[in-house]
Amino acid sequence: MTRVLAARPLAQCAGLLGKLRAEGWQAEHLPLMEIEPLPAALAALPRQAEQADALFWVSPSAIDAAWPALAGMDLSGKRLACVGAASAKRLADLSGQPVLHPAAGSDSEALLALPELADVSGQRWLIVRGEGGRALLADTLAARGARVEAAEVYRRVDGAPDWAEFDAAPPDAVVITSGEMVEQLFRLAGPRRMGTLQCLLYCVPHPRIAERLDAFGATRIVTTRADDAALVAGLKEWFRRHP
């Protein structure tokens, strides 16, 4: 049976694993990284949100970590934004409000290209994220006249893959959905597994992730749109062409 590993925080993996299994594949979670909420930051979040005109959620992990702290707030009148269509739908379902997101593309560059963000002079933007991360959105919004604050509501912690099982039966493919996960995979696997990792098939939802894999020497990479159905379809097409 075709074995596919999904490298994504466990809380966000159920839907993807279900779609992979629906194709008849043996789909399993690859625990490279998990999300640890930061209680002090979450306690401060409602005050920050109250003072903001717009809230940007950088990832599904940001929504998972932060929404419970905001669920009782009235966010009407505030702009909500994120980069991915799936995240936007989830946030819209939770908030009951429209969520600004790019129709084409799934990154900060695509969001910043929207006409709604061409002039943000005087607006107060709150970026809900984990510790660290790209500065592009904050820097660009500030350059366009916004006052920008970050709420770092979680940290990323190492997972603990079963490397003995991985060595005994390397997967046929790995679905990997962030550049951080690429770094985690090669760091946690260690140098002695470099050759195995370079030979694996990867399916990713953004060219930037493919570039990181390429930098580590991976040669078989399928790049799709940024949603679970597209990832599964991309893998299915690969396996059809390479039986």
C-alpha cells in the first residue's frame, strides 16, 4: 500500500489525513513540530485586539491558538485577514464575519497586492502569529502608514518522529506544508538520513517550500495550490504518471 506522511501540526492534520486515506493510501502523521500556546500572550490578546482596526492571522496555528481567547469578543467593525482560502473560511465560520484574503496566491506578497491594502495610513494592525516569523507583512504595512503590533501567541516545539520506523520503511511521499517544517525534517532526521530524504517524493503547497527542499538536495517535488484537495490531487497525478 502507498504510504504517505503528512508533516503538519497534529491539530490541523485530520482533514488532510482523511483525504489521503480516501484514496486508499496508508496516511500517517509525521510529528516534526507541535504548537505550544503562550498563556501570558493569550491573556493580553483581547486588549490588543480591542485597540486594533485590523487583525491578520498568519497561519492555521495562529487561529487555533488565539481564537479561544477572542471567542467572546465583538470583532464587528474590525477587518480580519489571512493569506489562505482555507484559513479564511475557518476564520469566517468562527467569527461570522468576512475575511480578507487573496484569491490568487497564498502568501504575504499576495495579500499585500490586494487593493484594499494599498493605503493603510493611520490604521492599527495586529499581527497574530507565533514567535519569530517573516517580517515582510509588518514592515510593508508600516511603510504604507499603518501602526503595526505583533501578538506572538504560541511557540513551535520539536516533535518526536519514530525514526526507527521511518528507517525500516521510508514513505512513498511526504506532504509538507511550510518552510519551517522542511528545516525541522532535515534537522531532526540528522545527517545520516540525508540521502534518504533527498530521494523522497514531496508534495508542497507553495513554490517557496519547494525552493527550501531544493536547497537541501531534494529532486522530486510536486507543487500545488494551497489546499488539501489540491495536495491530494497533485500526489494522485504523480502516482498515475509514475506507477
